[in-house]
Amino acid sequence: MRSTLAQPTVWIDLASPSHPFFFKAIADGLDLPTVVTAREKTETVPLAREAGFDCSVVGKDFDNQLARTFGVPLRTVQLSLKAPKADVSLSARNAMCVLASKVHGIPSIHYTDNDITYYQDAPLVEEAFNYFRAMATHHVVPAAFQTAELTDYGAAPETVHTYDGYKEDVAIAYFEPDDDFTDRLPFEDFIVVRPEAMGAAYIDIEESLVPGLLERAVDAGFNVVYLPRRPRDRRYAAEYPDDRVYAPERPLQGLQLAWHAQCVLTGSGTMAREAASMGKPAVSFFPHTMLSVDQQLVKEGRVFHSRDVGEIVDYLTGLDGGDVEPDLARAREVHAEVVEITDSIIEGCT
């Protein structure tokens, strides 16, 4: 155990909505002095505060694709100017924090499970971000991750540390369900639907699956909590009454939704992996080749993947009560492994 007089200060930078509870679980496991910065991106800041972080807001994301591209270097400069005093930084798929850490000579630990550019061509901007992320001092990734996603961009193999599980296992390991959570909703039983990230560089489809999916799910008798990614996504739910398709005006914690839902359906990956890590039914309708971690979960039978609305609704109607009982035992083992890896890295570089 470290002496309390020699404890390093950890800087955590939260750049996306999936980060707050992941890093809260790591921070709690490390039990070290922590300072936190966060980017304004959809629900990131309110979720950070809900997780218990006293965070400083630095920079923002933008709806416009061109503005988003320039927003990353802009926030990198802002973060470099406002970087807190710390001995090591922790971030997830976050070139901004990695570069700001290098400016200040702070060792950086970078977490990722996203190896999408291993499977498909990336825009030049995304290629650049890959090089910048690979500059981190250390990387912590799931065993299913294609490590070439880092080493091909310059990361030394010995800086890449793997663990047997998924980042969502870490986030949900000591999750505490709220028995009164469904009082905030217009119904008790529901599925969760979150659309594809249509504005992302790695998504190349013209139409979302969501309109057909909502129609068929409602016709099959399911209530839906619908989680738009961006304001324009709200139009998909506009024709339905709130007591059938509920699109909340304020952020709802995704982990509570996953715990209480009959099934979680997403056009991306994070929420499906969160549900799967809880032992809950999960559906991905991601439109391209899936990340390695998602492919592994499909192989394990823990996530169902399809772009066929009929197949998805058939899967939903085939679920029974035994399919929706959550369990956190495995997630806690993964959490312990990731905290141990992180603590060892911090001890070695501070």
C-alpha cells in the first residue's frame, strides 16, 4: 500500500456520455486524489455530476459535422491551457487529453475498446486522431480488442495491457439499482431504443432503422423508452403518445434503464454492452462491421445483432422472464482486474 503522503493525483477527462460511470468505478477502486474535467457533449456533464464527480467543464461538442472536426483541436488547446495539476491522466478514446498531458509532461493512461478503423477505412481526420491517441504512455484494452488498432499507429506493444472482459463490466460492477426508478416513467414494463450515431464519421447509411423498429415494437405491445442522440432524432418518436414511446426531455441514467428494461436495443454498442454485462437481453442494430468486443459478445450469445426489423421483433417477443434477471458477479471480477492493472501502471510511472 502507498503511503498517504506519497499518493499521486489522478486527472480524469470525461469526453463522452459513456465515460462518467466507467471512470467513477475506476476512481473508487483506486481511492486516490482525483481531479476531473468534462466536455459538454450530450449528457456527459449531467451524468458526471450524477456519478458524483465535481468536474470542471472544458470545451464542447458540436452538432455540425465540420464544426465537430475543428472542435477537437480547439478543445485540445483549451484543455492544455486549463489542465489541472496532476501526476497521471486517465481518458478513454480521447486524443485531446493524451495531447494535453504530453504538453504538461503528465504520463497518460488511455482506455479504449473501439477498433472500428481496423475493419473499415477511416477519414484522414480519424486517422490523425488514432496517431494522437496512440501517443499515450499506456493503453488498457479488452482481450477481444485488435491491438493493431494502437500498434499500427505507433504504440509500443509493451504499453498495451489487456483484461478479460469489457469496459462496461467496469462501469456496472458496483451499480446500485433504484427500485423507484420506474416512477419517473409513464409505464413499468419497457424496452429501450437508442438510434444509430448518424453524424459519426464511421456511420455510412442514409436512413435509420428506428422508424420501422418503433412501429413494429409498439404494434407487438412493447412500451419504449426512446433515447435520441441529437435533437433531430426526436422526430422518430413524434407520432406516438408518451405512454407508448417516451422520449425524456432530461437525461435518464442508462444503467438504471438497462437494469429495469425488458431489453436494450441500440444502433451503436455501449448500451447493449452495458445490458449484456448485467446479464440482460441486448440487441445491436449497428449498420457496419461490429467492433471486436461486440463480435465477441455476439459469439457468446450475450448480444443479438440484426438489421432486420422482423428478426429483432421476433427476438423480443421470444424473451421470457428468465431472460431478464440481472447479475453483477462477473462484472465485479473484471472491475477488480482493471483497477489492479491501472494501479500498477500508476505506481510504475509516478
